[in-house]
Amino acid sequence: MEALVWVGTAVSLAGLLGIVACVVHVTRARRRAGADDAALREAVRRVLPWNLGAFFLSMAGLVLVIVGVILA
């Protein structure tokens, strides 16, 4: 079950990298948009599915780690 913990860790880190990428994308869009509220809303709307997917990936990885620890 040690492998399950390591796989879960890798999946969780991939999700964390996705979350960081989403934050960077929105921060750059915020700088580019300036006072244009519509452009910022569009950028956030486009990154939202990626953000939710990254959170899900991170959560699934943590579940794998917990299951691996419980079974070990």
C-alpha cells in the first residue's frame, strides 16, 4: 500500500500545480485588464473549469493518500 501513498502524493501535487497555474493566469489577466471588468470576468470564466478540475485532482490524491495510510 506504500505505492498507493506515493501515487496519491503525485496526483495531489499535480492538482496543486494546476491550482497555482490558475492563480498565475488570473493574476496576469488582472494586470492586463486594468479597469476593464468585462475582460477580467471573461478570463475568470475561462479558467474556472481548470481550477475546479485541479481542486478535484488534488482532493482525489489526498483521498488516495488517506486510503493508503489506513490500509498500511
